[in-house]
Amino acid sequence: MSFSQTLFLGAISGFTILLGMPLARLRAVSKEHLSFLNALAIGVLFFLFVDVMEHAIGPVEEAIEQQGHDLGVLLFVLIGGFTIGLMALVYYGRHYLRKDEGMSQTQLALLIAIGIGIHNFSEGLAIGSSAVQGELKLALLLIMGFGLHNITEAFGIAAPLAGEKKVSWGFLLLLGLIGGGPNFLGTLIGYSYSSSVLSVLFLSLGAGAIIYVIGELLAAGRKLQAHAWAGWGLALGFFAGLLTDFMLVYAGA
């Protein structure tokens, strides 16, 4: 697969995230609907966190088993990346709390897009690396699988905005670029340079950011006090992410 073909398909796999963004234009006015959509986002992000951490820990476990010389580096990157991804958003959130401002749903959606974007960069690395090594079947499977996965991830970005009175298409496009664009950038770098350390770094950064956002969404959901709707939303979001992952496994990716 040529460099230009790989970049084109990598871009497609990232920007399928735009297909799920119109969910933000839904006008959910009741607290039950808002609770359901908020929990849907939590479910998707919780599954994503589990999936990201599994892939981040994988190279570290492999280094332990093989007693690799890069074990110390991978451990440092894993712990440091997670801490930075989490604490950077903690201090970002404290900035608004000191000003006695609650974090708006728009700001929350932006943080979710950033966390997913960091994760998608690592997915792009996998696409680019497999393509340059001549593993064309694997590269195509990754492109199709990640593209499908990104549609599900878009629900996590869009759901918090469903209660907003007005969400512009321009802002949704921006969120899509932040969440899906790194897939293209990761493909570009992965085609030219392959590194397990770089992959673990961006996976752990994404995991730290995602766990912070989950905490913020849980706090917002408790205020709505619609526990049954939240339970169904949480289950549906988690299993939607799980289903797309099963489809990836079935395809052999």
C-alpha cells in the first residue's frame, strides 16, 4: 500500500467520527433523557478506558516476560503518561472552580474530544506501522474496525451537548477534527516511524484524560437523579463499545 493510499484510508477511519456527531443536535429536555445520554457517554468512555489500558499495558507485560531492556522506559512512560493525561485536566478543571464557574457541557464535550483524539493517535500509529511493514490485510482491517469504533466514540462526545439549546455545526465539525484528526496524524507518523514507547505514551495519556472526564460526567449525572435511565444508558453505552470491539476481533484485527 502506497504512502498516499495509507494516509487517505487512515483519514477516513478517523473522520467516520463525524457520522455520530449529529446526536448533539437532539433536543433532550427532560432530566430522564439527559440522564440517559449522559450515562450513554459514560458507558462508551468506560469501555474505551478499559480497551486503551489493555493495549497500553500489553507492551509492558511483553517486556516483563522477555526481560526486555526497555522495560524501565515503558513503565515510566505508562505511569507518567497516565498521570500527565489525568492531572493536566484536573488543573484545567480547578481553573474554572476557582472562578466559581461550573464546567459547561460545551467544555466537557471538548475535553472528551481531546481524550478520544489522543487515543485515536495511537490507533493511527497501528495503521501506519502495519501498512509500511506490508501487512496490507491487517492494515485494511484496522482501518475498517477503527472507523466503526469511531462512530461509537462520537456518541461520547455528542451526548453531553444534547441538552444545550444551540450547538452549531461548525463546533461539531471542530470536535470531530479534534477527536478524529489525530488518527490521520498517527497514520502519517506510524508509516514513517514505529515505536512501542510512542504508542504506550499516547495510550496512557488518553487513558488519564478519559478517566477524568468519566468523573465529571458521573458528577453531572448524579445531579439529574434519574437512576433507572442512567443505568440503561450506562449499559447500552458500554455494550455498544464492546460490540464494535467484538467485530474487530471477529475480523481478525
